[in-house]
Amino acid sequence: MQCKIPAIGIASSNIVHYATGYNFKYNNGMPIRYVSVPFPFTGQPRAVDVGYVTGKDMLTGQPLMTAVINALTSPLTAEEKISGAPPEEAVEPRFLSPDSEDNLRRLFDDKEWTDFNSIILPTEKRVTAMLKGTSHKPDEVIKTINITGGARQLTVEKVAINAVMAGASPEHFPVILALATQAPFGNSTSSMANMVVVSGPIRNRLKFNCGTNAMGPYNRSNAVVGRAFTLMSKTAGDLRNDVNAWETLGNTMQYNNMCYGENEEALPEGWDPLHVEMGFKPTDSVLTVGTGWSSIASVGASQSIYPTHFLMRDYMSSFCASGSAATIVMDPTVAGLLKDVHGFKTKAQLSEWFSQNVTKTNASYWGNGVIQSTAVPFALQGLEPYASWRKLPDDALIKPFTNPKAIHVVVAGGKVQTMWFVTDFGIRRGVLIDDWA
Amino acid sequence: MKPQFFAVFLLGTLMLMPAALSSRGSPKYPQQAASAKPAPGASASAKETVPFPQVPRITGEEVERLAKDKGNVVLVDTDDSEAYAAEHIKGAVNIAYDPTVDAREQDQSLSALPGDRLIVFYCNCPHEEDSAPMVLEMWELGYDHDKVKALKGGLTRWEQLHYPLAGTDVDTAQEKGN
């Protein structure tokens, strides 16, 4: 909508350089002027925020309100009058010039085309071999990825390059292509992470680890597929540190993206595999990606004095419950206990129980930044239950996991310990790997 | 012979998203257009295409009836916040659809919508060009296919039916009427 009203942006000092340094004018059709305030402003006493407003603009040093008025009223500069399509960026050749291995590795690092672990250099021969792992044509576009200032087409060949770099074999390629449909991974100041779950017959064909050390660095398929997601996300998503990747802490889970297979063979009777719960056939090979922030471990064996699902419930109450999302990863022995001792005949029953029994205080729920940005607008627009929750006292207990279908259960591990993780990962619908063979 | 090394990404592939992509499909569900029945009296050449035919539509009459009977319909306006503030279906919430941004960027908001009620997305566009992609994204998030639909004809059709509206434009019109 064009209101024809002058507008400026007020950005905090931690990210204003991103706003002023990038060619946003081509995204927005007009230049945007910024003034800047110190960071953080969220979570601060009101007096501090008032001080920011009465203080100085971090960019010009002028009093903030003077800077605001100047930005709104001063004539456009010659540069700010630029309009139309942005200039094309310099074209790089499809092939790099031959060079020494050391120099090429340095080049890849300098361009942030790696995760700064060693890569397999993507020679023409290796990429051609990787492409034999699929029937899809090299120039087929898997998806168009919006990046700052434009868009990129992620093709089968480009995924093959990343697959080679990650150390994958052509047999892994269909899995990595399915994963490419979900690239890039999340890029948020809140430092998100991802989870990649492989389901169906391909787990066994490619020897994905679903048992002991399923989430540890002990298996090639888990390692290379998980890493390929990182490399694809960085290259296709154009993610560069402190330029447009600004996760304040980052997340070490992004190195491998928690890639593992479900131990479907060890599921208790009546508990369906993750992909079957999503409507796929048991014989389908499916890749599922989740996104979240946190993981809390049981830290030790289950105890008879306090049922396992009670402890899971307690730990889950510390999650923000954004989108009702949670994913519980448990050893088959825990799944067995939950079914045989506590009577959860299906995963869905357990999810429903969590939805009904995880509680947290109203103040704690609204005290989360993601909830503030997602649920508060809904509450103000009258959507239940958020509208009613906003009127409750701070110490009132609410049930924040309102949607049991967003609470997923995955069984993995080697029956070595009655151990589990509860995570706040939200899981998207799976992708059929067989489509990419 | 020295091996050739691929550059990982060719910067020359950068391009702007043209404005014409305002009804771009999600990667998993490319925008498959199907011929729609022409309106009565329209010539065959006036045939229009229906974007995202796989997305189920629901009529305004049906939404109104369900809302009155059970009150368990959530309406989601996909226009930008200014347009929403000016006029929207009474009781609707706002999650703006931006075709130039990956739909997943709205996932935190979309997944906050309740899973136990019918969710109806609508836009101010003739063939659900902006609301249908949101339905697809809801499916990706795991919502039941039969619980997320697009309002056929969108806001325009709702207005034609004289069903309840809200927003600053509506308030202004009422004040003038008074």
C-alpha cells in the first residue's frame, strides 16, 4: 500500500549497519533512512527506553528526535533517487580457475562457502558422479530462494556440489535433494537449530544410525546428510556471518542439524513411525525437518517414584510453546515404559496428554519474546485462547500446548539407557525421498 | 589435466522477484492453474484461471452459517496490516502474505493458529491468489487438510453478501451514515 507519507526506520544499534549497508532500496522501491537507538531495548526498565528516545541518534550523534525530523524532511540525495532494478552482481564463472588445493580451500573459506570444517573440493568429476545418484536433470530448479536483494535458483547441480563438499556419496543424493526442498535453514537472531529425521526403508539401505549414538558423530550417513543441510543453507541462502546471518549466539546444532533416523523396528506395537503419523505409507522413505531452539535431556534413567511422562511434562513447561510445538525424542526402552507401564497405546495419546497437562504461569508465557511477537497481535485481535489469557493474573496457570498434533514423538536410540530429550522443535510435513531418486 | 572446480554459487544468478509473482506458489506446490468456469454471460475468451486448484474453497455463505451455528471458525486476513486496519471481516485476525518472502517466515504466526477449529484464509483478490498459498503452508505445518480452507471470492464476495465487516473505513462509513 502506498500512503505517500514520508517514513523512516528506527533500528537498534546491533543491526542498523545491516539496514544501512545493504541495498534495501532495490527491495523496497525507495530508499529508507534510518536512525538508531542503543541495544537492547527489550527487557529494559522503562526509564532506560525513555533515555534512548531523549538521547542521541547512534548514527549521526544528533538528538534522536532531531535526527528523526531531519530524516523525514531533508531532500533526497542523488544516491537516494536511484530507482529501478538493481545492478547485476558480478558474474562468477561456473568453474573456478585451476589452482592449488590450499588456495582453493582458502577461497571457499573466504567466500564462506563452508562450515569451516574441511570439505571435499567439488571437482567436475565428483559432481558428475554425484548427479548419477538421481534421475533429475542437473538444471532442474528445486526451489527459488529469496535472499536479501534478490532471489536464487537452487538447482539439482548446485545441490550436487554441496553434497560433494559434505562428503556424501551418490546413494545419499536423493536424501539430500529432498532436504534441499527445505533449505535454507532458519536464520534468526534467536539462534535457532534444526532437526532432520529420516524415516522408512532408506534408513536401512543407507545405514542411517537409528540406534546407539543415533545423534552422535558415529555414522557417515547421519553426518554427511546433516552437514549438507548446513552447506546448502549457507551457500544457497547466502548466509554470511554478521552480514545477513546474525544469530546472536548461533547454535552448535547447526553443524549437523540433529540428523538421525527413527528406530522404527523398536517401536512398541501401536506406535506408528513419524512418517506414517503424517499420512505416508510405512514403505515410503521420508525426510522430515524440524526447527526449534532448545533440548532438555532426562539426565539419567527413568525412576519408578516419578513417572517418566511427568518429568517430561515438567521440563516441557519451560518451553515457550510457540505454535504448540514440541518434539520428544526417546529411547525405545522409554517408549516401552510409557506404553506398558503408563498405558499410552499410541504416540497420539501421549501427545494429547502433554497438551492437557503441561502448564506454565501466564506471566512466564507472555514473558517470551517469540510469544510476544506472534500471540500478542492475535490476543489484541480477539483470537482465543490468547485474548482470554491476556486478561488472566500473572500467576494463573495456562495450558500453552493447545494443539496436540504439533507435539511429535520420535523413537531413536540403542536401548542402552532409559533416556530422552524433550525439545521445542516444530516439525513440518515430511518430504518423499523416493521422488528424488 | 588439472581438475575443474565448481564455484558453489554463481552470483550472476541473483535477480529481482518481478511484481508479477504476486501469486507465486510455494516450492512444494507450484501454482497449477486450472480453467475456471466462465461467469454466466461471459464469453469463452474471458475464461480465467484458478490458481492453486488443489486448495479447497469455502463460500462466504457457508462460513457465515458455520460461524453463527458453532462459532468455531477462525478467519485470517492475508492483506497487509494497513489494509487490514482499514477493513476486514469482523472477528478476523491478520497474517499478511508477502509473495516476495519465504512463506516459512510466517510459520511462527501460522502455527499459533488453533488446530481444533476451521481456519479460513481470505484475501482482497479475485481468485484467492494470496490466501491459497497460506493454506498450503498450513498443510506443510501439519494442519489437517479439511480444517484449512480459502474463502472463495475473498473480501469482495463477503462485501457483496453484506456480511459483517470491521475496521477504520467501516467505522468512518458508519459515522457518516449516522
